[in-house]
Amino acid sequence: MRYTKDKDWVEIVGAARRTMRELVALDSDALMTAHATAITLTQDAAFFDHDGAAVDWRGDILDLTVQQWTWWKSRIWAAARDEQISPEA
């Protein structure tokens, strides 16, 4: 599933097939663990800083804004729900 907000976008695949234990890691574990979990669930993405430059979302989570990180995690949770009810998933 592809989600877009302004110039940022993420493609999430397979979240509905993950266990709750895996998905909870997005919100309850250390930042680096949460980031690693998000990467495994994200097929592709693009995030941009305030100057319009691309952010290395795979390599350094600290270059994302808090808003971008929160939105990315929320899209994974949405995909876990939407993949189950979408006929295309």
C-alpha cells in the first residue's frame, strides 16, 4: 500500500501478516530497533528535509523529523489494517 503526505511517501507491504509482537516494536522498543522494524516493513519510501533534499530514511533515522517518523509508523499500522480489508492486498 502506498501512502503520501506532501512530498513524502511510503510503500508498506506485508504488515498485515506480521504478528502484534513485531508491530508493537515500532512503539515500545529502542529507537534503533523500531527503525529496523520499520525498514523491514517498508518496500520503498521518500522523505525530504525542509530544504527539499532527500533524507536517507534507511541509513539514519535521526535525519527524519519527529513528524515524519510518527507518520511513517502510523502508515505501517494503517497498512496492517488496510491490507486485511483491501481486495488488492
